[in-house]
Amino acid sequence: MKVELDKITVDKVSFSYRSDDTDGNAGMKKALNSVSAEIERGSYVAILGPNGSGKSTLAKIIDILELPDEGRVVIFGKDAGEDENFWDIRKKCACVFQNPDNQIVGTIVEEDTAFGPENLGVPNPELRHRVEEALKDVGIYELREREAASLSGGQKQKLAIAGALAMHPDVLILDEATAMLDPVSRDEFLEIVERQRKEKSLTIITITHDMTEAIRCEKIYVINKGEIAISGSPQEVFSSGRVGSCGLKQPENYALCYQIARICGEEILPADLASDDTLLECVMRMVPRMVSSFVPAEDSAVTDLSGEVILSIKHLSCSYDGGQNKAIDDVNLDVYRGEVFGIVGRSGCGKTTLVSHLNAILAPQSGEIIIHGKDGILSAGERKDKAKIRRTVGLVFQYPEYQLFEETVYKDISYGLRNLKIPETERRAKVEAAAGLMGIDAEILGKSPFELSGGQKRRVAMAGVLVMEPEILVLDEPASGLDPKGRDEMFRLIAKLRDNGTTVILVSHNMDEAAQNCDRICAIKDGRVQVVAAPAELFADRGKAESMGLDIPKLTQFSNRVKEKLGREIANVNFSEPAFESASEAARIVLAVKKAVKGNA
Amino acid sequence: MLNDISIGRYYRKDSILHGTDPRVKAILYIVYLVAIFIIRTPVALAVLTAVTLLQAVMAKITPRIMWLTVKPVLPIAMFILLINIFTIRQGNPVFTWRIIRITDYGAMRAVLTALRLVFLIISTSILLTLTTTPLKISDALESIFAPLKAIHIPVHEMAMMMSIALRFIPTLVSETDKIMKAQISRGADYDTGSFVSRVRGYITVLIPLFVSSFKRAEELAVAMDARCYHGGDGRTKLNPLKITSRDVLIGLFYGILAIGLVVTDLSLR
């Protein structure tokens, strides 16, 4: 092989890890199978793939955190297999991992930033200079003497990237580094990455589930089942048609165009995907075909909210420091029986505080919560109602899979029933029903929960709450950390729960997700309710949504541009209210164009 | 629920004691530990209180923080006080009722023992945890015990382990809180029921806590590897420890106070 000084070359790399089967027999599992890739110096590369596809392993092999069984990795002319290059390569490649809490070593911000260069033996005053420069680069210099534990999630991840930058790397590897951040922190983080890349000509390798993050890159490798399934520019990858089979999703702007093209029977070329502008051109090109196309009738699944209030919050306020700062401030909400009610806001806006009140983990400091359940009218402030409220309102916290503890899945799911002193004879049927609802196979019930995959664990944890047959189910970020396929499954489950008559309260920082899956949305900012409305109503008037400072779903953002352009070109076009799923939004757009053109003629 | 625990927390301030070399503070800490256990006369106790208050002022620690630090140990101090008061039988009785007999000596000893515990916590906090970041404490220990490296004791590694343990206290406290809340919402009850069932309740909290700690440890190890950690050899320090004349002065000042304290006590017995 030729030595390339300006490339990272991964050549036929295979990697297996030890994985014992359930009977304790030693076995090997292949994570990577003869993977090859070439990454140019200074390029921005994304590695995509479903959970467990081996993409993190590849990143670790590049930084020699794992050694491949077979194959060769050469980084800027240095062979990673040679012992003498080991520290050189580690020095050149810096990593930022997913969980900010598990990569901070120092207690104080600047101490942590210094950890890497200290290990490299960088002497003072250069060391101090590097630390200060790195903290300024990511914009947290003024926090340098703060305790790392007191930072927000977004700030902690900035600290992690500062720690990486202080080592003056050539390559920055981001291993799902934005997965735990809310959309605003995520954008800030990605901006830092892009700016640093330009200023310091860094090579960026990012592993992500976020498709809008992936289209910022120059090249994408899609890994599925340990092999490279697709590679190429984002345009090439997302137009290849095999994206879905690898458990990925198209970014919303691409998806809308594809759906319109599907209705019109048109082709989309990779060149059309270059930017939003080329996408718009592509939509305009299809206008003549829209007129003659057949638009399938939408099943008018208008939710009939009978208006029966199941949960009512009145003037609820809560403060953690005796009234100076309010975590939530005068919240008034009515939740109707049978709806999916979304509570949306940034991290730290008070969402979790609010929902902790709903099943009486926090007692109202002022205001009240009334629940109209089967057990009659319950008030969250009353001590005697506490037990009944916990049975009526089930609460699933974020990352519930970290809270499993029993020897078997069955025991874990039935934990709540045992607390309620429900006899064993009745328990089995209930556990099996809850497991069935969450799509958990009966054979898994006898296994240890710690043997399961992440997605399965989460479903077991949710079944443990569902088994108590709550009338209201509160889900705090149920889809966080899941890959696109896992997310889709999760929301299908939620729809199923709703169809079974459970009232679902969905807490999320992601407006796209909420708009797509909720009947009504409550936007929260700084502990106050900004607005409560159906998503279509919320985003029908673009100016209004923007002036309120709401996050606008990505699909709606792009769709609004499409509609604006169509509105300029075609007289009398009237768009119906927005849909939040690309297929139905596309159908509505095509239908509106069709009507307008026919009317004009 | 558990958020007000402040043992082991660093309290950021710009004070004389915060700026003092952690080795000086560590040695002073041991000196005061010894002094606290030697003294037993009321006069010496009063002097100790005064010295402790002086330290708190020099560390700019507010009464509220002081209270939060002492609060968790008060039940234990109370328990020790009561046990001592009712069990020590020497001395002149000042109060008798049926089998209860409280003596002047017993009361003295009880108060003294309880106060010792309180002073122990306050000294630990003021001289170490509140005013010194965990990394500096471990730097200090590494430096003080450096000679032991000659007999192959892994001083650096032990210091590193300690500082990581301290760094993760707040993280694990908030995690415990989360797990407890999740289990409470599934009908768990930690406050009522028999002793056995309560202990069992805590076990259900500890298991997920352990599991996630192992996961954290694994991820942290990879992250430290990625940041080129390879033990103490050839490491530099952002804030290297340096003893200044001010550190020497503070060390001497409090050292002499401690000796004075012990001498006063011994002479008054």
C-alpha cells in the first residue's frame, strides 16, 4: 500500500468482541467485517448506522482505543499497528463521547480542560495558554472556575470539546456527541465544530443519528451489520433509495421533495439535493406534473376530543430556592381524556419539575392539580390521595433503562404490582399483557434485564409502569438516544397506547417529534406556559409561531419556503393547514396546487 | 431529596484559605484532628471554637454553608450525646429519676464527645473539602506521600482514584435521586414499613446505581485513554503546587495556635 500523508486509510478492518451466550458459553461476535474507508485531511465525514451496527467501534479503532483483529489503519502516513506510532496517533486524534458526565475528569472546568495536555507533558505557561484558548474557542471561558458538575448538559459537552481542543489534535472524533443535547445546544455545538474545523483545518469524523447533522458533512459512510452499506456525498447517499433499509431516515427537506416526486411520478437527481434552493427548483419543475397527478384522499382522522378533562393544573408554581427563582411559574393546563398531550421546551425550562408534580413526587407549593380518574376526584396536594394518584398517573423518566434492577424481566415488570400487594395469581396476566403491549416476547420474561439491548431495556422499563394500568401515562423524552428506526417504533407504541384509551403526556425538547405525534402541544419557556394548541393551529401562521419564539419543526420550515415560492408563482393558491409528516404534507401541497391551477384555468 | 448533602462539595470563593497550598492545609488538618481529640477542658473548647470561627472567616464560609455541612451529622452527634449521658455513671449525680441517673461528669463527657464529632466535620470541611478542589487534595496527598513511591506504592494512582471518586459524588447523588423518584412512582415506599422492608427498598436503589457506576467507570476509562492518560510519569500540572512565604506563615500561625490550645488544655487539667 502506498503511504499517503494526507489521508486516514482504513483498510479491510475486522473486529470481534467477546459475547457470551445466555448459557455462559464463550462466543465471539463480529462488530466490523472487512471495512475500508478513506478520509482526506481536513474533511468532514459522518458515519451513520443503526444502534449496534459497529460505527462506534470504527471510531475507536481510528484512535487506537480498540485494536482490529485484521486489517490496517494508517493515519497521515503512520501505521496504527506499529507500537512506536501509538502515542503519536492518540495525540493527533481527540474524541468527544456521548455522555458528558462520563468524560469529565476534573472537578473544576479549567482543571478538566487541562487534563489532556497535562498528560502530554505540556509545560507551563504554554499549558495555561492552551487551556484558556480552548475555553475561549468554545465560549465557556467565563465559566473556567465553576464546578463542572454545576454546568448544564450543553455546557458540559462544550467543556468536553474544549478538553479535546486543548490537546491540539488534527482529527476530532465525535461519537454521538450531540445525542443527549436539546436542539438549541446541538446547533451551538455543531457551530463550534464547524468553526474550529475551518480555523484549525481539523479533520472531523462524526458518528450520529441526526440526519440534519449528517447533511452538513462532505462524505457519509453508512455502516450496517458491521459492513459499509452505502458511502458517498450526502446527496448520493440520501438519493440511493437504500437509506431506509439501513434503519436511517431522510432529512425532512429531502423527504418532502421525495414525497412530492412520488405523487408526481418524477425522479429526483442527486444534484437536486445540493441545497434548499436546488430543492425548491426541483419542486417548481414538478408543478406541471402536480396538476395531472392523482392525490390519494387523506383519511380524515380528526381527533374527537370529547372535552372530558382528566387532569387539570391550576396556578401551579414551584421554586427550589425559597421563591427567588421559579422552576415553574403559574402553570394552568387542562389535559383531555384520550389525547396525546405534548409538553415541549428546552432543557432546564421546567418540564421535568412540572411532570414530577403529576404523580405527587413533588407536592404543589402553590396551586393545585386535580385528577378525574376512575377512583374519583384526586388532588395532588392531599396526602391521602397520594397512593391513588401514583396508580392513576404512571411516570416514565428519561433513560428508564438505567433503573432496572431485578434478576428477571418478569420480576422487574411486576415490581409495581408487588408494591400494590396484588396477589401472584393476578400478576402474571397483567405482566404478560403489559409486555405484549410493549412488544416484549414472552421468552424474554425469564431473562435478566441486563442481557437485553438498549431498546429492549427501555421497553421493559416502560412495561414496568404500564403494568399498573395507569389512566394517564407521562413519558419524559421516550425517544432520546434511539436510532431513527427505534424512534419510529417508540412512537408507534405510543399511538397504540392512545388507541387503547390511555391518555399520554409526552415531554420532549424536540418540536418535530411533538408536532408529529401529539394532538395538542403546550410550549414552555422559563417555567411559564407560552401557548397550548393543536400543532396545525400552532404552525398555520408562520409569523405568529416565530414571534412567540417557538422552535419550528424542520419539515414545516422547509415546507413554508416551498409554499411561499409556490404562492408567488401560482395565483390563488390556498394551502390547508400544515401536516407534520412528509407524505401527508406533500399530498396537501400537491392538492392545493392542483385546485389553484384548475381554478385559474 | 438528596440535594442538600454538602459533604465533600467544593465551595468556590476567593479567600486566604482557598489560596493556601493544599499540603499545608492537609498537615494542619491532621494537627487539628489530634488537637480535637486531646483537649477536654471547657476553656480549651472555647478557644477551639474561636480558632474554628477564625478559620471559617478566613475561608469566607457563610453560616448557611456551615450549617448545611454540619446538619447531616447532627442526628449522629445527638445519638452519641444521649448514649453517653445515660451510660456514664462516674461523677456526682445531678438528676435522678427511677433508673435514670445523670452525673455532672457524664454530662460533660457526653457534650464533649458530641462536640468533637461536630468539630471533626467542620475542620474537614473548612481545611479540606470546602476550600480545596478534589484534584488539589489528591495532588497534595500525592506530593506528601511521594517518598512511598520508592517502595513501589502506587501513590499517583491512589490519588487519582480518590479525586475521581470525589468528582463523581454529585453525579451519583443526583442519579440516586432519580432512581428513587422512579421507584416511588412505581409504588415504592422508603419511609414506612418494617426495618427489613426498608433495607430491601434501598437494595433496589443500589443495584441500578452499581450497574450504572460500572458503565460510567468503563466510559470514563475510555475517555481518559483517549485523552492520553498514562499514569503519573511525565505529567505536567496546570496549577503546580508551590509553597509561598504566605503558606508558611499560615501554617506556622495555625500550628502555633494548635500547640497553644493543647498546652492550655493540659495545664488546666
